Amino acid sequence: MKELLILGAGTSGTMMANHLRKTLPKKEWNLTIVDQEETHYYQPGFLFLPFDLYKSKDVKKKIDKFIPKGVNLINAKIERIDKDNDIVWLKNDTSLKYDILIIATGTNIAPQEIEGMLGDHWYQSVFDFYTFEGARNLRNKLRQWEGGKLVVHISEMPIKCPVAPLEFAFLADSYFINKGMRDKVDITYVTPMSGAFTKPKATEALDYLLKQKNIKVVPDFNIERVDAEHKKIIDYGGEEVSYDLLVTVPTNMGDAMIERSGFGDELNFVPTDKATLQSKVKNNIFAIGDATNIPASKAGSVAHFEAEILTDNIMRYIAGKALKKEYDGHANCFIETGHGKALLIDFNYNQEPVKGTFPFPGIGPLSLLKETHMNHMGKLAFRWIYWNMLIKGKHIPFVSATMDTAGKELEESN
């Protein structure tokens, strides 16, 4: 029997386990997945938790509920990958041999990377919402917060779901209006980028939303440290932004196991071919989702599209065929804008977000780069799609892994 080993049972790893159990010959391949966690989190739901829009039970379920029959789930911490000998060492000193390895260990927040971010003030006046613990603590804080300067801040790129901090600012505006205290809250959005959106075209088209909601933007802010005593963040150029409540997205880093294994970039992301998803570490090692260093968004839709292409490429690798250079960086992301509305953006490596309809040309029912209630309903529906289709490796009808240009107002090239 040959061994295919998946590291990480989050979104990407669970999808790959479901895809591959259906496609790998059961009499020839053992399939094993390793994760130290016992809970699977619906991470897009962390955005809603601080505003009491979701309850804790909405965003977490047992990991083993989504691992298909015939896949061996090992609940253990990973020490390192010995790529030269095709072995993964676990923290308990046991080892796992593999013929093919898929790294799906995701990304984690690393607040320790920013001077002064951690301390007694962490989860008192400085919060993240990229972890279940952070989102829940922030919910408890917002329930009793009486107002002041709210700063929503991104430390550095890349981060998981690049639009989530902006969504947080929009939802905060809506939340405080509904509580009758928006006049007591000053919202500032601080980003290392030159605009509020990650894509220049989106910034150009949607900048009006920030003005409309009276959200101040501080661009090109590269944080050096947090001065918790005086409640301000300071960038390398000396610029300061004061806060009463800081909601920050700390540096995002790949799993420390990658560094212990002797490969990965400075943020512990795995060097990966952006079109085939084969790692540049060794031919029998593949990477997917947030664990890679490819220039695509670190988002659930990306992992979903990658999984379909990676499954095909692993079967081609086993058959000795050339891998398809098929993944185009396709991502689509809902952006909650508050008051029961949302935007939808659809883009890839080469095409910035454009106006149009999705998924059906001319019909929709979803609109691109446009604020609508239907898009908000789509965002809410995604939780059901996630638990019942996405991580179970089921194809979502009418949504292709690569970006479909039909129904989109593409710019003509010169």
C-alpha cells in the first residue's frame, strides 16, 4: 500500500481528504490526515461573532464529523517534515512515512511579531478577531464598551481573507448605529496598503462607502510598535494613531513546523508553483490554501478552487503525467457593508475585480462591485454551503474553479 499524508484538517486539508478518498484507488492507497485540533472552525463566522450576529455554536463543530470513512485521522502535533526521507515526525516521537504529502497547515496570527502588541492589554484594549478566542473576547468587550476611538488595523500583508478587516469596520458602523451610539464612536481604518481595498480598481470603485460611513482611512502605515501605555500605534516613519479600542490583524504566519522542517519563506509559507500547486521543495510534496506562498488571496474560495485542481494534478502525478498549469488565482469574496447589504468581488491573478453579474451572465442573481441585499443573503447562505458542500468536497454548481469572464465588464486591453 502507498501512503498519501495530509497535514492539517482545516478547510483545505478536509476538502482534499474528501476529494481524494473518492478518487484514489482504495486497494492501492492509504489516506491519513493529521491535526492537533479536535474542533473545526468556520473562520468566516469569526467576523460576525463580535457583533452578536452569530453565536459560538454557529462557528464550530467536531473535526471528525467531516473526515470521510476510510481516512485515518491522527490527532497530534506535528514536529517537522523530513523531506529527504519522506517522513513526518510528530511531537510524540512517532513518525509517518509518505509517498505523497499535502501541506494544508494554514496560517496563524503572530502578535508577538509586533513590539508591544502582547501584554496585559491583550484582550483588554487590544483585540484580534481572527481566532475564536479573540472574536469571543471582543464580543464581550463590545457589549459593554461606551465609545471612543475605534481603530481597525492591519499589521502587514498577506493576511487571511484580506477584506475581513474592512468588513469589520463596516459592520462596526452598522452595529453602533443600531445601538444608538454611532455619534460616540470614531472609526479609523489603518492599513499598510495605499488604499482600503487590496485591489486598486476596487478601491477606486468603492471608496465612497468609507466616506458615506464616516470611516477615516490612514494608508501606507507600516507598524513598528504598539504603545499600550499611551494607547497608540506607531509606524516606522513616526506617524502615530491613537485608540481607545484597537482591533488589529497581527502578522499572519505559516505553521512554525515549516520553519523546523528547514524550508518556507520568512513568514513560514511553503514555496509553491502558483499554477500547479506542486511545492518547490520536492516533487512529491504539494501545498494548498493559506499554507502556500502563491500570490492569491488567503480565502476559503481560493482553497475550494485550488482543491479541485490539485486533486486532478495529484492523480496526474501518480499516473506519471505532466501537471496541468491550471490554477489562475481565482477568488470570489463577499464584503459585508452593514445594514443588510454586501458587495461581491470576483478576480484572479491577472484580472482585477470588475462589474457584472455572478454566477449567471446577465442574470446574477448576485451583482459584482455593487452593494445589494442579495449579496448579503449570499454571504449568510455561505455558512450552510461551507458545512454541507465546501469542506465535504462537493462541487458548487455553476461556479468554476477558474475565473469565468462571461457576464463581466472586462476592460479592453490596449
